[in-house]
Amino acid sequence: MHSSKTSPGENEEMVESTSSPVLQANSAAILRTQDELKTWQEEYHHYSALLAQIDTSVSPTVDREIIQAELKRCEAKLSELFERLYLHQATRQPAPRAQKGKKRDAKQLNVTQLHQHLSSDQLLLAYFLHKERLVIFALTTERLVTYESPDGMKQLKRLLPLLHAHLQPGGWADSHNPPQQGIRQMLKKLYDLLIAPVAALLPPLSRSLTIVPYGPLHTLPFHALYDGSHFLVENYQIDYLPASSLLTEFDASSKEQAISSTETGVVARSPLIFGYSGHGHLQRALEEARTVAAMLDGCCYLEDKATVARLIEEAPGSPIIHLATHGHNRLDAPNFSSILLADGQFNAIDAFRLDLKGCELVTLSGCETGLALSGGGDEQLGLGRAFLAAGANALVMSLWPVEDNATNELMQLFYQRLLYGESKVQALRTAQCSFIHRTGTIFIHPYYWAAFRLVGEVGPLRYRGAEERSLARESAS
């Protein structure tokens, strides 16, 4: 037998020449899958619109059942296509050659990067659950401290359901006088479990606390934890991240957008505001949308004009998107978690396909828009993940069904503080604290103010609305 020798460069050329047809075939498969995905998504929207238009008072149950069966069929196919597209895209780029010691250094490199992206007055708390253990990673610019609670999972399994029960007004004896003592006791116990062990590392008052939850902790309003005299949000600016690694990504994205907007001098499009009452069941959504649109000098679409098609068309390029409508969380099928619009449901797959690069803030002012299913590696699946993946820098979302009047007022206060120049995280904090300090009113109960949380980039808005467009018109004339 004859053996032949090739140089490393020749080997690379051979790999490239053989892999090129494979990559071309994969690219073709991606295009075919995208086209098929679009076709099935249009069919899904068709049945979703039919369902939205049905008058339940006159339509027979069988009509709804037929349409719902068709929606289920579309969901199954869309889930299959979406997974196929993800796999094709994951293999689109050739895997980089292994580097000696890369795995060994990855953890250290990640921690080093996180140190660099934290501010001097910021604490990041990342949580992890394994078997019965709760692990807290506390990270500052200078150090990483780890704390472990051997029975932490057992305590959470007992405390979290009790907390969520206290956040259900249906369980209150008197809805006009919500019980305060019980929920504060629950929030104090959770504070003792989740915050007190690392309290010595907490930043100075009014500084930054970033929370990276895990598993069931994604449903917990950390900002409402109670130390015995104050809620956590009274003392700190609290934001959330789905994963620690996103800290570096949001930081880089924020700097890139700041440079881009400075260099181009282009006036952004108007904010996009949608309000839909769901056949009159959510009237406060219309009032809220009108108010926010007036404050931001934005484009406002209400009721029949608030459609899925219009949102898909106008969302790209919008600096701020505010959606005031009913939200529906689907833990059984997180890609179909949705908000309700005039012509049907806008779901997570729709959001994934948007181009939201440059969008500073998406506010989902609806029931349970912030809930999600934890997938492999604790990846959060649902509307929030979809908007982040589409390029949004920050999200404000809710953890439970929200009370209409409280939500309307909280949103007004939030945007008012944003327009005064406060950061997104401080603006939400100011709005929530205004409720907490209204002694003698029902609004001090966490149910009314703690549902909303900020995920992502925390800084102030760069968008200046009517002021920028007025200056642009003057310079043009």
C-alpha cells in the first residue's frame, strides 16, 4: 500500500471543498424551511383571526372546536418547522477548530468578562438549583462569592406556592382590604433564604442589583422581597437577566447603538403603541395606549387597527414598542405564548421573526407576559425570549394577571420618569415605590405593583420624541 502525505493547508482545502456542497445544501434547506414556515404561519393567523371574530353568544360550540382543532394542527407543524430551522441554522457555520485548554479556561474567561462589565456599585446574583441544594453566586467587580443552602429546594417548594396564593385576590377575604401581614411574612422568609446569606455584598443604597433567576425562581418578584422593614426595590435598582452571559451582550449592544445614533444623526421612527380591549373586556388598555402615545408622541393603533399584520409591518425600526392588551402564557407550547390583537394572536414565533435591532424598549402590558417555560440549560422559552432574540434591548413584562387601574397608573408613572431622563430601571423603581408609599390604600399590596419587572439593558432612553423631530424639521426648512 502506498501512503500519501498532505500538509495541514492541503487538508484544510480538502475539508473546505467537500464541505462547500454540504453548506450550500444546508442554506437551501434553510430557505425552504423559512418559506414553509411563513406559509403555515399565515394559515395559523387565518384560523386565529376566525376564532377572534366568533361571537360566542351566537356561534355554536362546534364551530369553535373545529377552528381550535385546526389551530392545534398548525401549531404542531409550526413547532416541527421551527425546530428544523433552528437545527439547520445551528449547523450552518463550520465548527471552529478545537483549541487546547479552551474548555478548561471557558469558565474563568466568562467570570473575568462579567467582572469587567459590572459597575463598581453593582452586585450580580445568579441562582442555581441542583437536587435539594440552592446555590447563590454573588459577583462584584472584584470577587465571586458562592453560598450553598443544602435544603434550599425544599424550602422553595414550600414557600413559592404560598406566596403565589397570597398574590391571588380571589383568595382574599375582603378585596377592598387585602391582607398585608401574610404576604410580608412570605416575602421575608424568601428574603432570608435568597438575599440574607449574601447581604454583606449588597451595593450601597439606590445602586444596582442584577438578578439571574433559575427554574421556579423565574416566577418570583425578587424586587418585592422584604427585609422586615423595606421591600428590596425601595433600597436598590433591580433588573433581571435570563442568563449571566447576556450582561456582556446588552452592554456591547447599548454602546454600539449609542455610537451609531451619534454618528448617523438620523431621527428615529416614532414609538409604536397598540391598544386592544378584546371585545370590550379590557377597556383600560385603550386609555393606557392613548396616554402612552400622547406622552411619547407615538403612532397609536386601537381596536380594529391594532392587528398582527400591522405590528409585523411597523415594529422594525421602532425605538419603543408598547402593547396594551391581553397576554396568554402557554407553558405547554411556549412558542405560542401570545398577545391578543384584533385579527388574532401575535405569538412568540412572530416575535422571533421581527428585526428589532435598535429597539430600546418593548413593554408588554398584559397578563402573565413575563412567564416562560424553562428548557434545556434553564433557557427561557416564550414571548420574552422571542423579543430579546429579535434584537430588543430591554423588556418590561408581567408575572401575573395585573389589575387594570393600577397597571394604567404604573405605566404612566414609568414613562413619565423615563421622559425626565431617568434610566429604565430607576423609572420602574420610582413608579413602584410611589405605590408602596401610599399608606392607607390597597395599592401598597405587592399584587398591585410588583408584577412588572425589567429584563435587559437598564440605561436611559436615547429616544427624545417630538423634540428631535421638531429640531429635524427646523433644520430641514
